[in-house]
Amino acid sequence: MVKTLEQAIAEISNLSDADQEQIGRKLLSHVEKLRQLRSEIDKGIRSLDAGQGRELNIEDVIRRKNTKRAGS
């Protein structure tokens, strides 16, 4: 385990059980999101390596993203 994580866990161990539980749940959720993101990145890389990539128009990507936000 890296030193920073060890220090964080030591600090967390001084908190109440409820706070430790909440932090633990948030940490596990964060780790799961990272795993999912890494899986999606790996899938994208495999797709590119297989020649399945396509050219993007960055203006279209930004426009679609901004349109989604406006609808939220």
C-alpha cells in the first residue's frame, strides 16, 4: 500500500464508525468508477487497434455535448 493511502486510513480510523462507513462506501464507489473507466478505455484502444476508429469533427462533439447539457 502506498504511504499516502496508509496515512489516510490511519486518519480515518480516528473518526466515528458512521464516518468511517460513509468514507468506505464513497471510496469503494470511486474505485468501481475507475475500474469501469479503465475497462471502457481498454475497449476503445482495442477498437482502434483493430482499425475500427473513425474521424471525428470536434465541433460536432462539442455541439452535441452542449446540447445535452442544455436539455438537463
